[in-house]
Amino acid sequence: MSDVLSFRFNVDGEDFTSAGQASVQVKKDLRRLGLDPEIIRRVSIAMYEGEINMVIHAGGGQAEVQVAEDAITIILEDKGPGIADIEQAMQAGFSTAPDAVRSLGFGAGMGLPNMKRYTDYMDIQSTVGVGTRVTMRVDIPQ
Amino acid sequence: MKICTIRELLDARIITGEEQMGAHVYSACGSDMMSDVLAYVKDQAVLLTGLVNAQVVRTAEMMDMHCIVFVRSKEPTPEMIRLAEESSMVLLATDKRMYEACGILYSNGLVGNKVKKEPGI
């Protein structure tokens, strides 16, 4: 593998309206690199769901996207409350999001399942009271 | 189905994207839950929703959708219009309710993920 191109973003947790800006930017950056539209779509949807999660649950965080020849890796890190039961959180339909978030179109318990669905690999490391680190990878067929 | 056909069938107003009325969509999704929309990838789809916030436009953009129809007389905010213009997305608004709007498009050939041939395509 040769060079790895890396994009870093601060995800602002203050304003739900602006959530997703990093994912929109990543989508533009990946398009400029001339990657396959299907790969771009999978990466940007997974990152977008993760970004929304960070804003809803963790008050924002850091996002990093690494583009290598054979894969795109997304790392989302926050200092939020952490996930007590990751297995439960992964179940479609399970959500701890407040009602106010549901009225905005999210919080249906589909975020983490969607992130898993669109990526080839996903790992969640979380400690209650410390924070969460989500690593996702989308492979680029050679 | 052409976007201009969707506009006619739903008696919808064009909020932005008039120059793209001739573009085609091949599937549709009606939902106010954006994570449900994000769960199913569709090519060149139209999103029908009664939800009005910036995440609707971002969700559509993530899904490579070309057109959003706001149902139940909902009007997008100036911020949403700006985001849509940046992504060359068509925004339409109809007075029809979600069920009726989806039903009209479905019965005229826009059937979810499948494509029915439209005369002239």
C-alpha cells in the first residue's frame, strides 16, 4: 500500500442543524479523488450516521477519514457518556435518543445498524463515562 | 419518471432546481425518519417527506437523491434551499398528504426500487 490520505474534522456538538457538515465535505473530497460513486455513498452514509450519533449523544467529537489504495477507514472519537451495552445498541430499533431528536427525523435506532450495513468492518470501543471510538472500513475492490 | 412529471402529478410548486425538471428518477422513498431513508440505497431516487430541517437535504445528498418533495404544505427553510442549491437538488412542495402523494406516484409507475417503463423513455 502506498500513500494514505487523511482528512480530519471537528464535529460540533452544539447545533443539530449543522450536524453532517463533515460528511458532506468528505463526500466532496472523495468525489474529487475520483473514487467509485458506490464506495463514496457507503462511506458518506456510514460517517453521516456516526456524526449524527456524536451530536445527539456525545456533544460532538473528532472524525478522521483515511483514504488508502485498498480501503477507506473512518474513525469517530468522542468524550461522551459511552455505550453501556454495545450489543443492545447494535440492535435495529433500540435507541436512547430523546424524543426531541425523533421529531428531527433521527433516533429510530437505525444509526449503528446502518453504519454496520454500509461498511465491511466496524469496531466500537466504548467506556462508560469516558467516551467512544468507532472504527469503520470500506474496502475498495482492486 | 421525469421530475417534471412528478411535479405535474402532485400539483407541486418548484422551490428550487427548475433547470433540472427534465432529469429522471427511478425509485422513491416516503418517510419522516431519515435513518429509514438511509437504510436503503436507491439509485436516482426522489424523497417524499413532511420533515423540515437541514438534515433532510443532507440525508438526500448522502443518498445521491436528485429531488425532495415536501408534502402536507411544508415549506423548506432558506438554509435548506441554500444547501439544496449547492448540491443541485430539486425541491418541490405539494399540498397533498404523504399517503396520497406516494400513492399517486406509485400508481403512475414509480414503484419503489423497480422501474416501470414510461412512454417515451
